[in-house]
Amino acid sequence: MEEELFIGVDVGTGSVRGCLVNKKGHILETSIKEIKTYHPQPDFYQQSSEDIWNACCFVIKKITNGVAANKIKGIGFDATCSLVAVDVNGNPVSVCPTGENSQNVILWLDHRANKEADFINRTKHSCLRQVGGKISLEMEIPKLLWLKNNLNKQCWQKVDKFFDLPDFLTWRATGCDSRSLCSVVCKWLYEASPISARWNQDFLNILGLEGLSENNYYKIGNRIKAPGEPCGNGLSTISAHELNLIPGIAVGTSIIDAHAGGLGLLACKELSISSSFSNHISMICGTSTCYMAVNGKEIFVKGIWGPYFSVMIPGMWLNEAGQSATGKLVEHIINTHPATVEIKNKIGHSIFIVEYLNNLLEKLALKDSIVVDTLTKDIHMLPDFHGNRSPLGDHTLRGMISGLDLNNGEEQLAVIYLATLQALAYGAKHIIEVLQEEGYKKFESILICGGLSKNKLFVTTLANVTSVAVLIPHQSESVLLGSAMLGATAAKAFPNLKTAIHSMAGNADIVQPSSNTKCYHENKYLVFKKMLSDQMDYRKIMGS
């Protein structure tokens, strides 16, 4: 019997990645291709759907080169929750104020729609309950309203279809304009429960978006499918030619990138210590970090998105939290420090600068005969440099650093870098704390993947700060694995997505928290929360 192979494609913020996976969940080949982001003015981040699709073609052809096409049975896509605009011919419609034709994607981290988000939140509509009481300007409804208010003739009137980026990819691959339940529920406020599913027309009317209901919501989607459900008749003849594959290959209904990571992380044999997915929380780390927690019942948590029904695990409710800048914040702190250029010149390409800083911190702690964690005793940070996604849902919050002096050498950079890792971990603790206060049981483990999961110091810090064991899958590409599961499910290699998760599971390393620094981090966490409170007080003073 020939080996069945599946393709997973992950479209992140800065690149497209592809993988070839077998039925056991082993990744056989990977490829990556950068994509371009345009930043024409503050808060505006745009991309090109054609650039993204071309990158998808590149990675798919790369990973399938030399593989018999008849072995490829299914394809799954995931992507960032970015907004795509196309016309009646499927061509890009510009979302750029200056009209660049190819720039038809508003990236997830784009913050142009702050006024629209504030307006939507002032309605206090019942729809907002499923996003923790406040919609994020990163979601699609505020962006749609911005386009109508600001680019009516240039964009709004020309658009035939709006897609979330994951759904654009399945449409481009198959010609089927179905939408993923994951995308429309999590980012468009489509309402779904075990007994009903619908667009809330009253909500759209209040926002002045009533026109989206025309032709049975054709422009935003009237065929909603569960993740992994087959899209149309599979890979179209046109797309098969572009990809050097066979027409008709099953294409699974897509999922948001972080949610694909959630699927891949839950495919972990170490979870046999618990019979329930709900005893674990997933962290998908990249430019930002998303947190996925699932439960058998609805749990509403102020400031945290959800509960969303069946958007990731069939039949389970998902709560989704996040930090708007994590990997990007670490990069920013390092790249803006005056010592960085000298360090990079010194180390060249021998090691990464993060590894150099981790080693330097070990030396500093050894010199003073202390634990690395305690080097930040007098340096404190609030990491909300790009606003707070969860659990406060306040995009206007900003970062804070306390304890700086006139030093600007590599030792100062190392300590500030450590304070950054710790601040991100305190943000994680804050999210976990709020979820547990509202009904989640104490989490047995944190499942982590993505960029920060490869930083041993961050993983250790996370375990120590939260006092929860951290699991790092041996299969490092959890997002790609999750995406490939969608293709395998669509191809009927497994009876359902849950079976695919268990069947493609791998092993993980476990990092246990240390009790030696528990008191230290509890005190630092109190400082973290005090800094949040202080920022609010500063605003009151300046607003008086």
C-alpha cells in the first residue's frame, strides 16, 4: 500500500512555510518563503494576496519535488487573521489609502481601525459578549467599517468578496468560496452554538454594515464549514497546474494559524496524564503570542475572546487570549539597544545574539553567586508596547520600564532582555490567573510552540513564573502539523479531526518549575500588576 502524504501550509506574518507529513505525523520535508509587508504610515500594515499565494506555490513545489504526485492525498492551510479584498474577477482590490493595487490585505497587527473599534464597543451589543466584552481592532469587523468609512469608492464599492486570509487560501486553491467556522466566529463575530449558527443582522445594522447581508451574505460568506471539512471538489485544475499536483486532491477547510498550533500541540503523547484537553493551555508564540484553552462548557471571561463553539476542537468551547507583541518585543528591545551592534560584530554568525545574552546572564549570575532570575531585582517591565490584547483588551496601553541607569553596555542589555522575558511570562500568568478565576481548573501543563519555545531561558522562566510544567513537543513545527491534520481529515485518512489529533501525536520534553524562585517571582508579579495600575493613575492625572 502506497504511503499517504499530506501538505500543511502556514502563512505567518513574515513568511509562508510548508511541510510534507505522513499519516503518523512525522514531518518529512519543510520549506519557507518570505512575504513582504508594506508599512506606508503609522499603524498601517498591508500585504499582497498574490505575493502570499505565489509564496504558497513556491513552498508546496519545494516540499513535493521528487515525490510522486499520487501520494499527496490532502492539503491544509492556516494563516494569520488578516483581511483580504478581491473583485468580481478575483483580482486584488487595494486597501491602501494611496491606492497601490496589489496591496489588498490588511494585516492582523494593523491598528488603523481604532476609532471604529471604540465605536463598536460603545454599542455594548450582545455580540460583544463572545469577545470578552470588547472587540479588538485586530479583528475584521472594525477593519471593514474603516474601509467603508474611508475608502468607500476606492475599495468598498469595488469588492466582490472579503475573506479572512485562511479562507482566501482555500478559495484560491479550490475555487470554493466557503468560509471556515474558525475564521468567521473568532474574527468576524459570527454566532455559533450547538443549536444554531448565524450572522447577527441587528449587529450589522447598528454598525451601518447592513449591506453585507445582500445575496444571503455573499460578500462575507454563506457557506460555513468546520475545520478539516472538504472544500468543494478539492484542488482546482488551475491551482493543480500552479502547484505541479493532481486536480481533485482534498483541501481541508482552513483554520487561523494560532488555532492550527493548538491542534498540533494537543497532539502530544504526554497528555495521556490527563483525559481532558481542558486541563492544558496552549501557547503559540511568534510575533505575538496566542493562548488556546478549551472546555466542555461555555466559560465567559471578561477581556478574553470566546467562548467559541467547535472552532478548533469539534464539540468543545474555545477561549482565546493573547499578547500583541512578544517575539517582536524581544527583537525590538535587542535591536534598539546601543550595545547590540558591537555584540553582533563580535560574534558574527557563530551564534545568535539571544544565545550570547543567555550565556552572558549565566556568567553574571555565577559571578555574584545568585540565580539568573534574580538579576532583575531592580529592573521591572510592563510588556504592552503594542497594547494589551488580554486580559484587559486595551489597545491604548503602552510599555513601561523601571530601574534604568546610565549604563549602556552589553551587561545592561542582558538584564533588560531578561526583564523582557520575565515580563512576557508575567503577562502569561495574568491570563492564566483570570481564566482560572472564571471557571477553568488549575492547568496541569502549558504546551508551547513557535519562536520563544526555542529559547530555553524563556521556557524555564515561564515555568518558574507560572509554577506550571511546560511541555515542548519534539515535533517543533506544531502549527504546520496542525495544518496538515486538516488536509488528512479532508482526505478521509481519519474519520474525524479528533482522531487525526490523537493519531498524529508525538512526544514532548517537560520543563518543571523551580520552587527556589517562587517567592521572587510572586513579588515581581505584584510589581507587574502595580505598574498596570500606575499607568491608569498617570492617565487620570494627565486627563484632569
